[in-house]
Amino acid sequence: MDIITLGETMVLFTPNKAGMLRYMDQYSAQIGGSESNVAIGLTRLGHKVGWISRLGSDEFGYKILQFLRGEGVDLNEVKFDHENPTGIYFKEMLNSEEVRVQYFRKNSAASYMKPDDLNEEYIASAKILHISGITPVLSKGCYETILKAIEIAKNNGLKVVFDPNLRKTLCSEQKSKDILLEISSLADIVLPGKGEGQFLTGEAKPERIANALHEYGSSGVVIKLGEEGAYFSFEGNDGYVPAHPVKQVVDPVGAGDGFATGVLSGLLDGLNIKSAVRRGTVIGSLVTMVQGDIEGLPDRKRLEGITNYLKHEDVAR
């Protein structure tokens, strides 16, 4: 394995038109989850990725399993729960610039993950452990599972990459802050958005956010700045990378996972940090131009075509 990731994936229902959900009567069903989004993005780029989770023994769980298997993600450590359901959520497209997400995940199968679910040999086979801040705030068991996964990774020489992915509705702000800072202190690389960085550190400028996270223990920090691109501070190197231009944002949800996909892929390919972050901005932008969390994630051929175009400013033929 190149990367192991773990977390909850749910079935996503998206209305077929814009407006408040109360007026909707037709939906498309997709899947979505931060960690599995990254897993899909990386497998499309040719990397070997394993995803660990629990799914309800229901049609939604089988839909997720079937989809991820079709994308080439390794699912050998996914467990089915016969008592608790697969979570679902709804995306409310009020207009082209305003999107709301409503989750129905309380007592979901994934929230019952526990440290005993982890196979140390499986995790040890990888180079990187990717985790997000969503999973540890789902339940005490999930929190303990994430800490155990980090411990296994550290004991076996894996790099730990952490995307805070702040979700204020899942628990109190203070609890979220405490947990996310604790995991940041254990991670080798942290990938916060600017707002998340400010929430965690109290600092507003990217350089100060990065310095604060370095003080907590992270050797690498990459901060997503949206339309302004990204800032990185990584093993003594730092700088800004401009955003990849987007003519029209269709759906902003999932852009951060696309960014993480690009950075992780770049590091696995041996790119320097600036080039890896550049890849992250490109893939993040592609996700925003397509409806759905994972539909805009490119394969290797498309990514290379876009990067060649950026280098030569010519039409890819």
C-alpha cells in the first residue's frame, strides 16, 4: 500500500435542481466521505490505497462498498455492522454560490469503530496514514481508533498526514479544538484551511498559523487559501502557490479533499513540496467545477494533460 486512510463514508442525496430541500422531490444518490474521497482520487492517479471503516449491513452500505471497489480502493479491512445503519446526508443547492449540507449520521455504523478494528500489519504495509478531523469527533470509540492508528503508524515508520476538516456541528467547539490540536501535534503534515487554522491557533496570517502548528509538533504545514491558492511551510521551506483558475464554481464541496489528493500524490511521486502543493491546487479546482464530491477527481492522463497545458500554454492535442 501507498496510503491507508480510515473514516466514515455515507450516501449523498443531491436534488436535481436548486432550491430549498422542502421543495425537492427528485434526487441523485452518490457517495461521499472525506477519507474515501481522497482514496478514490489517489487510486485514479495510480496509487495503491486501503480504506478502513464500518458500514451498515444495508443497501446503502453495499452501494458504498460496490462503488469503492469499482474505483480500485482496497477494502479488505472494511467491516459490516448488522445493528447500526450506514449514514446518509443531503446537499442543499440553494443557488450557484450557496450550498448547505445536512447530515443524518447519529449512531451510524462508522461511529462504532473501535481500536480492535485495526489490523497493525495492514497499516504497517503503507507509507502514509491519512486521517481527517471528522472521524475522531464522531464518538469516543472513533477518537480512540484514530489515536491507535497514529500509534501504529509511528511505530512502523509511516508519515501521518492530517486534514482537520473542522465540523462544528458534530461536537462543542472547545472539544473539537482540543481534539484537533492533539492530533495536529502527532501529525507529520497538517493540511488546514485558513479558517480552520485560525480556529485552532487564533492567528489570522498563514505564516503565523504555520508557526503555531509547528510549535505544536508538525514538521509540515500546508494551508488552503481558496481563491488565493495555498501557503506551505515544510522542513525549512515556505512560500505561496497561486490558485488554479476556475471559471465557474459548480459545487465547492469536496475541493479540500481534492487538494489533499494532489499534495499526497505529489509527495508519493517524489515531487518537491511546492510542486506537490501546486498539484493540490489544480485537483482542488477541478473538483469545484463538477457536481459531486468525487466526480471531478482526474485520472493520471487528464492530470498530465492539464499540467502540460499549464507549462506550455498551448492546447493539449
